[in-house]
Amino acid sequence: MKKISVLVPCYNEEKNIAEMAAIIAKEFKDYLINYEYEIVFIDNCSTDSTRKIIEELTKNDKRIKAIFNARNFGFVNSPYYGLMQVTGDCAIQIAADFQEPPEMIHKFVEEWESGWKVVIGIKNKTHENLIIKGFRNLYYKLIRKFSKVEQIDHFTGFGLYDREFLDFLKKIDDSTPYLKGAVAEFGFKRKSLYYEQKKRKEGKTSTNFFILYDTAMLGFTSYTKFGLRLATFSGMVIAFFSFIIGFIYLILKLMYWNSFSAGAAPILVGTFFLGAIQLVFIGFLGEYIMAINERVKHRPLVIEEKRINF
């Protein structure tokens, strides 16, 4: 009998954990009775009652397992690490906040049994803020345009991964992994299913601007040379126009020596403009250097405090 692992990354999800476990169990009871299963909660050092609730669930059902991180290792590292710890023939990753529908679990399994190694959920409708949605769409367009690897739009990690793919993830020696990039890059047979991303059922999201920015920069620095190339070409363009403007000012000064006055305004504007451009591209360069620094450290993805029922 095949075994299916369901990985549920969580952080401060005390109001959602018990219901999520019950709904996942119901999915297997109603649709997947011919499969063994395990539900693995990987908790990223929650500060509420999430861990207590998980511990109670593990006491009542040995198919429910838990990994408790020693501290918060970020919402990129923790799920990636969790995928490498599950024991099933395939693993399904799903968020604990119900924004990703649990009722798609059996649909993922059906596609997996049809021969697909990776089955991913693509959100085609969301209820998020229009500004955030606009920036997200712009980000996907940019990274798709400048990356050599075909990137997947509106993919959060929600999906099913075959054991062959999970074993391959273990071979990737990367202390700052990017699951969405790995799914797109390494060529496993992939099927996409579409879903509507719902609002959180309970609780408040821990995702903020800085988390979204970190994830975006991880994608940019891992799969594009966009920042560095933009700095290079912008420098060439600015240098060209600066030379033309400087040459025009020189001619005008020679022709109208006594009447032509350049004034301080162009100098100030040019100075501030070039200063701003330099700061932006130093920031881009810093992002790439930080990405390199994180990778050469070879630090562990996660340090566990405790695991239950493994």
C-alpha cells in the first residue's frame, strides 16, 4: 500500500491546526482509503498555543507527526526541510491557514497516479490587496522575462511531490533553497491544477512586506542577472547622455562666454540623480553578495528542538 505524506508548515496557527488535521484525515477517509498516510506539522517556533495543540493531536493519532524548530528559520527553509523529512511515496505541502484548499489533496493524488512526478497548485484568483497583487504580477513578469529558467507564475509551493523529486532535493547543497525555482528548473514531469486562493480562515497572517521582499530577492538572485545587467546598461546610458550634455554646455559656453550661465541647479540635480542611481545599484549588488554569503556558509536549513511520532 502506498503512503502519502501531507506536510503542513505552521507558525502561530492555533486556531487552524486542529481543523486542518481533521479535514486532511477526512480527505483520506472519503477519497483515499487505499492509501496509508501521515500528517507532518513542522512548526517554525510559534509563540502561541500551536505547539500544545499539535502535541495533543500526536497523542491521539500516531499518524500525526511533528517537527518543532529551535527557532524561526523563515517560511522558505522550514517547508523545504520538512519535505526532506517525510517518509511517504509522495508528499503534499499545504499551508495551515486554509488559503490553499485541502479538498484538492485527492485531485493531486489522482494526477500523481496518472504518471505526473510533480503536481502543483496555481492560484488563478485571489482576495489579496490590489496593490500587493499588482506588485506580485509585475514581479512574475520581470523574473519570467529575465530568467533563463522558465519560472512558474502564482505558485506558492502548494502541490504534490513524488519521492523521486524529494530524494533529488536532498542532493541539492543549498543553504538558501528556492523550492519554486527547483520545481521549474530540474525538469520533472509536471502538471498544474488551478484553484482560488481564499482568505485566511482564522488568525492573522505573519507575512509582511519584508518577508515578501526577501522571497522576491531570493528568486532574483538565484535565477537572474537582472540587477547586475541593469546597473551595467544604466551606467552606459547615463555616461553617454552625460557626455552629450557636457559637450553641449561646453559649446554654448565657448559661443556665449559672457552671457551663458550654467547655474548651480543642473549640477545639484545631476549629483542627486547619480547618487540615487548608485545607491540603488549598490543595493542590488549587496543582495547578490548576501546570497553568495549565505550559500558559502553551508549552515543547516533548520535546527530541530524536538520531533514526535517519527
